[in-house]
Amino acid sequence: MYQRSVVIQNQSGLHARPASEFVRCAGGFRSRITIGRTGSEKKANAKSIVMLLTLALVQGTEVTITANGEDEETAVDALVELISTGFGE
């Protein structure tokens, strides 16, 4: 298991377009990946846009991304990079 925390940077939070981009990126990895607000027990499958959007992640929210599997470190690092750069917005 590998996990890292990151703060949502983009002004509109994780709305439909960045959520779709996040899910697309997560789907490229074999590991099981979850995301949730840091300190909260509520987690979402990072490969499900519906689950991701239910978290209602806004700018400034710290999230923890956790992966378990053969490419866990690569997966988490790629998703943290995506969030930390604001999805190019």
C-alpha cells in the first residue's frame, strides 16, 4: 500500500472535467486506488466518476490518495501530480 496527500488547487474544485481526467488517469493503472478527504473515513473508488463527484472536493481540500497493487507508487504519484498542477486550468 502506498499513499500521499495533496491539496486541491483548481478554483472550481474537482468538478466534471477534472474529475473525468482524474478517473481516466486512474483507469490506466492496475492497482486498486481510492481517494478521500484527509482524516475522513469516506473514500471513493478513484476509477468511478460518480463516486468521485460524491466527495464534493473543493479548492483547498486536502485529499489522500491510496493505491494497493503492482503499480501503486506510480499511480499515486501521477494522480498527485495531476491534482497539484490544477489539471491545467
